[in-house]
Amino acid sequence: MHSKMKKPLKDTKLGKFNFETMKAEAVSTDPAIRKQAFIEYFERFNEFPSFLFNNESEIDPRLFETMQHLISDLDTSPEMRRGVDALLGRLPSRSSSVLG
């Protein structure tokens, strides 16, 4: 009986994961670097690294800005858009910081 070869894992294609590098890029003040870090994290783990930000009382402005950039980007996949919606749905409302 001949065994079929398994497809390589996605992580293999993306290279070795470096948490410290991802963290530095994900909280960067440069929106383009931050957006790319979020895209790469999502492609690897199917979620966004929102845990890097203090979102207890309101969503962090850098995180919110990154999510807005992903929403407005025509190249953002439907799967990633669902991830953005899920993330924004579970975090404190942005409107509370605007009103307060």
C-alpha cells in the first residue's frame, strides 16, 4: 500500500515564528508595519494578536486603526474580514472612548 505525501504545513511556508519580532512589529507606530504583522499573524494562527494591547476599557487606537485599514483594503480576504468582525465584536466599543 502506497502512502500519500502530506501537504506541507502553512508554518513551513511562512518560516519560523519569532514572537518578539511579531510583537515589536504589531505594536509599531508605523501603520504599514503593524498591518503587515497582523496579516502575517492571522495567516499563521487564524486570529489577530489583540492580546498585545490594553483593550480593557476601550479598544487601543493602534489596534482599531489597523482593523480599519484591513477593512478598507480590497485585498483583505473574506476569512480575514470575518476575523476583524469577530475581534471588533468582542472588544469594548470604540464609541465609548469618543463619547467619554
